[in-house]
Amino acid sequence: MEYIVETRNVSKKFGKETAVINLEMKIAKGEIYGFLGPNGAGKTTTIRMLLGLMKPTSGTIQLFNQNLEQNRIEILKKVGSLVENPSYYPHLTAYENLEALRKVLGVAKNRIDEVLEIVRLQDVANKKVKGFSLGMKQRLGIAGSLLHNPELLILDEPTNGLDPSGIIEIRELIKTLPSQYGMTVLISSHLLSEIDQIATTVGIVTKGQLIFQDSIETLRKYANQNVSFTVSESKKAWQLLISSGLQAELQQNRVLIQDCSDGIVAEAVRLLVQAGQAVYRVEDEKKSLEEIFLQMTKEENAG
């Protein structure tokens, strides 16, 4: 397998504080790698090291099978990034902002129209950026990071502060980049729901340590949701479901079942109604990122 990013035992210390501990990150070509963790977990420090903005205290970073420290300038020509808020000139148009950046990067002029089309801002190319919504500004930031046609795109919390429609815009845009433009994408977030809808592979970091790195499908197994039933007599309902062979659990005035397949849910409702139970509410209950962390760290400690 061809890895675009590979870190080996990467650690970063700030005085006595260790922000990143023995990081072994692997990102294959064409992946959308979701880098997930709570704020302060070490995500931004890792990203700054990958971009050569910060040196690791120990360990090595390889991008495109080359050592970052030894080949920094050559490597970073193939990397685009959006870390924190994009910088732009509010009094200039979207096109003029990209033109200023194009001159610095030394790319062809026609690339501006191409990136504006990729981020779907071609219709507002001549509009001043100060009139843009947050989502549009974020898309302009991504357009800037795509100008030099990078092979690796690194986005640090790109949906932070956006409204729901802005989040959907950015999400849909990111999903097209590997298939349409051959890019590999690293996207960091503290929201599991966000990464769940974009990523193909996930790395979870907490307290500077990577505690999980695998496919999104494997993560979903950890996040298996329960279905919650709010009924008139929860204890009787729970006993009925257990005696019928369903995996059920009693929680205060609700009954939870773990198998969420449509057939099992329909069977549970049928049994409850036939037994004279009033079924007030049937709801999906997904585990939060915090619950998944707890589950993973418990398993790590047990192992």
C-alpha cells in the first residue's frame, strides 16, 4: 500500500508538557482520513508538524515516502492546507484574493477559474469577500489551498463556526476531492458525526496518543447504536423482551435494545403492543464520541 503520510514514533514536548506521544499515523493514497479527538488532544500540534511549521521532539515524518526534515521545500509544494481561519483581503473580490495568492505560488492564471469552479464560487468571483457568508469564506480558503494542485490537502476543523448549510457545502466538497482530483485529504475534527459522514479512515487521538486507527466501518462497530423504547410499564416491557429472546436492558423508565435492524425493532413493537403496553416513543440512540473514547480506553487498559 502506498502511504502519503507516515509518522514513526513522533513525539512533541513543550517544556515538561508532552502534547503528542509516539504517534504512528498512516494515511494511504486517495483516503479521506478523519483525525478525530477532543480539543486539546494534540490534533493541531500534529498538523503543524506535518506542515513543517513545528519540529517533532523525536521521531520521523515521511510525506510521499520522503523525510520531511530533509526534503521540506520539495514536499510542501505538493501539500495544500487550511489551518484555523483562512486569511483573505475583505476589500478585494474572490478572484482578486486568489490572484494575489497565485502570484506568490507562481501558478498559471487559468487555475483561478478552475479552483473557483471546484469550490462552487464561480458565480461570485467578482464579489467582495467582506459580503461573503462564513461558509463562502471557508470555501474561498479551500480554493486558495487548491491553487497549486496539491496531492495532499490538510484541513484543520474546516466546519468550525459554520451553520448547517455551510457544513453540508464543505462536507460535499471534500468528498469529491479524492475521486475527481486524485487528492488525499486529512481532515481534523472534534465531532464524530462530522467525520462519520466524510472519512474513509479514522485516527482517534486523546491526550496526545493515537488510540485508534482503522476504517470508518470498524469505528461504526464501536458506535453501534441502541434503540430506546419509552413505554407505559418499562419493567414489564423489559421482562417481556428478555423472555422473547431479545437483548434488552432496563434504564430508568426506558428499555434499550442493542440490535437496531428494522425486523428486530418491528418485532419488539409488536410484542409490546400485543402485551397491552402503550409505546410512547421509539428512538435511535447513538453513542457519543466521549462514550466511544471511554469504551476504547477501557479496552486498552484491560488489554
